[in-house]
Amino acid sequence: MSNWAKPGVQCICIDDEWPDQMTDGRHSVPTRVPMLNEVLTISAVRPVRDRLFLYFEEIAALQASGPLQALISWDVVCFRPLLKRPTDISIFKNMLTPAPMKRVKA
């Protein structure tokens, strides 16, 4: 089980091969799927047996197309947590620090 998958955590889609799709003529569900490298925010986590399924704030869980309607969740193995690097502004601070004055003999 993944210990990073919690509501509020941002993650990135690393696998967008979604095989399961319900179709009825010209209608199909899901209507919206995560895309490769898309950053999403977890809204809920659902454990099923030994796997975790995710819901996202950016994608409606209940999706419908014509007569088809389904509650859609996404397997945690298709995502990884988004790692944010801390901002380093030291280079800009150095630009604002005045250079020491040199004495010139006249």
C-alpha cells in the first residue's frame, strides 16, 4: 500500500493507459481521464482488497454520457507524489548585496 496517497496530496500521472471503458453506441464512460504528466490533487482514497484507488478534485468522480453513468476512481500505481523543490533565492539576495568599495589611490 502507498503511504503518500492522502487527500490534499498532489500527484502526477505516470501511466495513462486506461483499458476499462463502458460503451453504448456513441456514449462512453469515463468521459474524462487523467493524462500523462498531469498534476492532480487527491480528494479521496478508496482501498479495495490490496489496492488503492484515487479520486481527484480536478476530475468528477461521477461521470455520465447519455444513458451511461459510473463512479470512476483511478489505481494508485498510475501516479506518483509530486515532489516540490524548495525555492532557493540566495542568488537573488547576492545580487542585492552591494559589492565592497575598493579604495583607489589618487
